[in-house]
Amino acid sequence: MINKDLKTKILNYYSKKDDKIFAGVIIDKINKFESNNYLVYTNFLNENEKEIALSILNKLNIKYYIFSPLKDTSKVVIFLLPEYMLKENIEDIFNKYISVIKIVPKLKDKVTHREYMGSIYSIGLKDDMIGDIFVYNDQAYFFTFMQNVDYILNNLTSVGKSNIKIETLDIYSDEVQNIKIKYKNITVMIPSNRIDAILSEVYLISRNKIKDKINNGDLYINSKEMFFAAYNVKEGDIVSFSKCGKFKIGKILGNTKTGKIILNIEKYS
């Protein structure tokens, strides 16, 4: 158990209010796990939350198990298992609590990742209730907790202008495991290699709104939370922008006559 003094010591390590609050949530889960001796798991964690949770768990020498949906995913769930469950297959345990939602649009027109994302979030699910959203073979897949499945099936009826068919899949089914993350090569022309300028061009959002989202903690670069809108990206940087998407910085292809940088982006589609 984490007593009051140790909890205070851990929380004092974090200077940001949101980090302190999240660290407190993790500490409460640890105390619940140790006092009741039953399974405890987190919501879907972003990169910063994962780093905080693992730091606390490792310092306290608490064994944990990480559910990561697929390779190159940015959201994970951390499970704490009581000793009597350790003989069970960990994949079977994950399967009891997490499911995959498959969305099949009925229109022939392709539906974008952003349209899927907008429709999924529009039904009122919190960001930490779902994992990464994948678009593959003109269909979308996303991970969520079993407790959310009925709500999603009853409320998610369309994406963009298309009616949809929804199915649930086993997280370890061949179809799910064969999902490949695809990249779309796009070219942007930007005044500088500042991250706010690039985000504005990639997602067609005003620089002011971009800065607001960055200030709200929506930006991660190479799995690290980034609050500096003037950060200069470099080739190979992986950029995650909450509720918008993810992309990789490619090569500078040259400059326009007006001096703008021509940059290749590998956008996750």
C-alpha cells in the first residue's frame, strides 16, 4: 500500500497539474489492487500517461502487463493481475476486457481517417475509452473496452455521409492481427519547419487553434508531450496530434520561389 507520505512524495515529483492528477489516479489504482487483491486496469493511456504510470510502477517494483493493440500504436492499457490469475494466459485475460469494433461503410466513396475519428468521438466517448483508430482496406477498426460495446453499437450509425455496418471482433483474430498501418505520402509547403506551421497545413486548422490544442497537451513528438509551438521538426520525427492523427516527418524536397520549404510527410491513413 502507498501511504499518505509516499503518495505526497510521488506527486511532488510532477510539476504540471494534469500530471499530478493522473499520478494520483495511478496511485489509487495501485492501492485498490493491493488492498483488494483483484484485477485492476487503466483506461487507454497516451504516451505521456504511459510514461508516468510505468515510472510509478517501476519505482514501487509492482509487476504489470501492457496491452498494446498493434505495432506502432500510441495508446496502451496497463493491467495489474493478482497472484491467483498469473497462471492464466495473459491474452485470454486481455480478451475478456477489450474488444475490436469494425466499421464497414456502405457507400463506395472512401471514408477518411478523420471522418471515422470525428464520428466515433461525436457519440460522446471519452478519448481514454478507445485506442488507436486504424483504416485498412476501406474499413475502420478501433479498440475499446467491453463495457462500451453495446453503447457504440446502439449509437454509432453513420460516418460522414455514409451509413455503416458495425461488427465486433476478437482482439487476436487473424483479421485484426493482419491490419497493416498504411501511410499516405503528402507534400506541404510551409514558411518554416515549426511544428505549428506543419500541423496547420497537414490538418487545415488555423495556427491559433493549433496553438490552443498544443497548450492543452494534444501534441506528442517521438512519444514525448510537446507544448512548444515553435519546435523545429527534423526528418524522422513521429508526430501524434490528439483527435487529428499521426504522421512522420519525411525529407525536405526543396524550396519554392517565394522561399517556402517543400516537405514530404508520411501521414498515417
